[in-house]
Amino acid sequence: RREILKAPLALATVVALPAVAADTKTISVPVGSSAKDGSPLSKATFSVPADWVKLSGDPGGGRKMELYADPNNADTNAFALITPVRGDYTSLGSFGSVEVVQDTVMPAAPDITYDVIKSEAQTGKYVYEYIVQVPEQP
């Protein structure tokens, strides 16, 4: 299950994984922070196989990224990228409809297909559940 969570200062994008093994670990990425105590306003979560490793890197521009990859093939990976947005947006709809945002979460690409299980707007967030099929990958 993948969720795009609303926070006053950030939009989280989570990229889908191939089918995840039974032995997994869940990654939780803080989104935004409270001016009062610095605690996260929300979080994005995703699961990866337990043997995947965390990679480092700075995407720049005030963005934050959590990146995990298969230790045997770094091209097989999953990440959450937190991108700050201007404070003057008025609602989640400012980013577009659930369908428009879905095109960003699941971009069209040659030979890549998405089986959308659920795509819906809920109070303060868009929720996507899907399976991605990439040729020559598990």
C-alpha cells in the first residue's frame, strides 16, 4: 500500500516496488515539522525486503530522500522523495486531481505497466495501491 500524505510543507512521492518478500522492513520518513517542537507533521511509509540496504545522497533543493536498494542490483530500488512546496497552496487539490497526481506517481514509460488496485482521495491525502511490472525484473 502506498500513500501520498498531505503536510503543510511537503509532498511525498513513493515509488512502487516489485512484489515484496515475506521478510520485510518498514521505512518511515518524517514529513514537515512542527514550528513548536520540531516533531514530524506526518510521515510516508513503505516496505522493502529485509536485506535491502539504505543508500545515501542529497537530492538538493531542500528535498529529503530515503533510498533503499537490493544489495545485488542497485537498479532495483524504492524511495520516498519529500519535496517542499510553497506555503501558499490552498488544498491538496492544488496539486491536481487524484488522477493527475497518479500520473506523477505512476509515470508512463515504455514496457512498464501498472495494475492500479486503488486510487482515491481521502481526507487530506491521496491513496494509491498498485503493482508495477518492469520487464526483466522480479
